[in-house]
Amino acid sequence: MAQLPEKMETTLFCEMGAEQRRVYAAALLRSRARVNELLQEKGLVGSRVEVLSAIIQLRQICCHPKLSLPEYPGESAKLELLMDVLPEMLHNGHRVLLFSQFTSMLALIRERLFRSGIPSLYLDGDTPAQERLELAERFNRGEEPVFLISLKAGGTGLNLTGADTVIHFDPWWNPTAEDQANDRAHRLGQDRPVQIIRLIALRSIEEAVVDMGRRKRRLFDRLITPGEALPQKLSREDVLRLFEK
């Protein structure tokens, strides 16, 4: 039986700049108070939608405050980190799949790559099935060095062994969803080692999300899709822990 090449995993951390941190801290303060109030009034079952909305807002601010505040004039530490490491990867001949849960973040990354002279392909949930296959073939032929993919749309059904690097721009609490995305490149037919890179904002809900994914791996392994939903078996304490940083 053919053996898969080595898979190496790396986490890169970034510290939010002062302006981004101010936006995050204000949102965290509001969210923590609101979530506490909701849990007391309606319990976790009755407040799932509102709690999820608060979680998503904080995760978006970690990616780029523009996702939550379109008029935000500042930078995103994580986008700057990406632009620090990506050009060197491409210069060294690596070819990259970049996954995000947020299509709005992929749009910002795509714009930044364009301004930096880095060509890319793009796929999300609105991409027709035939076009998905055509994009995958184009990437595997070596037409462009970067493929931007929404995690929900690109986690299954694509053979992208033309890539040897997978970047997860934003973490989710279901490791299985990330594993499936990694398997687009790390699969039979791949003849190079594959590097998996996760970008994490320090002192943020992202660290709590990753920690939860590790602690509750057996629970999340049953939840194959990376859709935006709160797992049914999370406790009140689990939820509150997300709002500590």
C-alpha cells in the first residue's frame, strides 16, 4: 500500500496591534456581559443563536476588524503575519491552499494578494460544481500558486495534491473539519511533504477555541461539517471559558 508523505504541523502566533486590541477588548467586554445575562435568563439551549453570534463577532475581529466594523481604518495583525510569511513560501517554490471560515476574509486576502502581485484562485460555497473541478485542475497544473478556499465549501471532494502547504487563517473548534481540509493536499498522489500552518491571535477567543477543540476532540469528531453551529453537548462553563480572553 502506498504511503503518504510526511505531514508537519506548525502554529504561528500574532499579537494584535493597539487599535485592533482596543476593538477586540471592547467587543469582549460587551459580549461577556451579554452572554452571562443570556445564560442566566434563558440558559444555553435558549440562547444558542445569540451566543454563537457573539463568538463569531470576536473571531471576526481576530481575523480583521473590518469583518465586523466595515469602517475600521487600521490593520489586522494576522493579515500582516500572512503577508510576512507567504511571499517567502512562494519564493521557495511552495504552493498554498489557504482556508478560512469567512468568505469576507478571503475577499480581503484576495485583494491584498492582488495588490502585492500574487495571483490566486478562489472557491466558496457559491462556486458551481463544474467550476470547482476546473479550478482544482488549474491549480494542480500549476497555473496559480495560491488557492483561497472557504472551509465549508472546500473541506471535501477536491483533490489538490498540487499544494504542499495548507494555511488555516482562522481556527474552528472541530479538528475534524480542519483534518478534512488538510486531506485535500495530504492524500494519495502527493509526492512531497505537506506543511500545515495555523494562524492564531494571541490572548483571544481563538486560543480558547483551539483549546476546546483539543479537550473535546472525541465530541467534535462526530461533527463532520465545519458549519457555524454550537455543539449540543457544550456546557455553560465551556461557553463562558470562550469569553475569558
